[in-house]
Amino acid sequence: MKTLAFISSCILTGSILLASCEFNKSASKDFISGAVSTGDGISCYKITVETGGQPSKNNQFVYGETVNLVFENVSGFQKEDGKTYPALSLDLVKNEKDTVLSYADLLSDIKEGTSLSPLELQANFTAALPYNNDEQYKAHIHIWDKKGKGSFTYEMPFTVKDAGLLTVESTGIGYSTIYLWNESQKQPVRTSEIDQNDKIILLLEGIKGLSSENEKVYPILSLELLDQEGTKILDNPNLFSTYKEVGIKAEDVARQLSATITFSTGAVKNPYRLTAILSDQKSANQIKVTTELKIK
């Protein structure tokens, strides 16, 4: 078993079906998700929302997962020499006022047009967005014709949540989010079942409250993993021992801390109890994270 610590990254993906739209002007609403589509000259056969590469019927996404919006059989574009020239913009808006992500044209590279038919267009984003204050989000998609006047819009409200796997107790240290990331599958850990071959990363983001000296902080991150019989499979008192004397830049710690866990092959004794404690060398402040995992 190997452990590793320090800075890492995050990522996100679900699926919702809308009624097809086949007229020059159309409007459709999904009464389950609240998603609305409107076409004026451009139409689509079906819209699917995918997470984890699979269709999903809800619009509450797990923090860090990738959401992929698939627009199937988009038609109505003017043709020049057998090619069409589509454009697609994506904007994410928080609480009806704050734009948190904006892409003016995700298809800007298609300068010479496309001859694909039927035409499928896609847009994706990562749901690494604040959720602790019940933030409400809306994805705005605009598809238009670079050679004509046709357009199509799609609006999908959504919320973000954590996977509910971790118990977090904090004393004096704040954070924006703490979650498990499956690096092998490139997605957040959604259930307590972990494949023995997967690389799992504990991510702590937005850390605040560590004592700072000369713009450096002195965190201690301990990690312990016990099997069903209480045997210590992993016991590292400080993954940041290298920085015990020199400290770490406060801005790096505030951005993200991580601890990577891999599992050695052998007999499995479920469940496993994981405990991680982030503490401060200069104070009594700490965050304790616990969860129960099942290795398969």
C-alpha cells in the first residue's frame, strides 16, 4: 500500500430526455427537471444529459463529476457545398445572477464546416461548484447557424451535492468541500464500494483557519485505515512531515490538499474504516474526516 500527499485536481457528468422538436419553431419543457428548449429554424430530435458516461434522469449532480449534454440529430442549418456551420455557446449561472462559467463558442474550431449527418452536438462542464448555501444553478446552451438565422436554446436548472460518504468534524478550520475522488475512473466516489485496483484520493479544498507565519502554514495530515478486525492497513501520522520545519505556502493549502490511497492485493476484510485528521502545528484547530469503505 502506498500513500502520497499534496495538491491535486477535481472533475464531473448525467442524462435527461426532452420531447423531440421537429418544427421550424418549437418549445418543449421537461416537467421533471424543469429544463426548457426553444427552437427557431433549428430543431433537435433528443437531448440527453449524461454523468459517468451514462444517461441520468435527475439534475442534482455530485460535486466534481462531469456533466455531458448531448444534442442528437440537430437540423435546420443552411448548407454551403454540402456543409453546415453550427455554433454552440455554454454559460453556467448561479442564483440567477452570477455567471460562473462561459464559453462563447465551443465549436469555434470548425471553421471549414462539417458534413456530418445526422449531426450530434455536445457540451460538457464540471460540477465543481459551491453548494453549501443551497446554491441554484442553470446551464444555458445556445446553438445557432453561422451561415443563417436559425437558433436553438436549452436551459437546464440544476443543483450540486456531495456524495454523502464522509463525516466531517471541524474545530477552528474552515473548508469549502471535502470529498473522495476515483483517479482510476476519473470521477468522484459516489458509493462506499471501492475496486481494489482503483486509486482513491481524499481532496480537501478551500482550507482556512491554519496559523500563518510569513505567508506559510504548518499543517499535519494523518491517515489511518483499519480493517474489520481493527488491524491497521495504513497508519501515517503526518503525510506532510517533509514540510514540518519549512511549512507550505498558505495559498497552496487554501487551494487544495490531497492524500492518495492505493490498495495492495490480498485477502479483503470488509468494512474498512478510514480516518483522516488535518491539524495545525501552531494551534489546536483540526478537521477530522471519517468514512467506511467496502473493497471489492
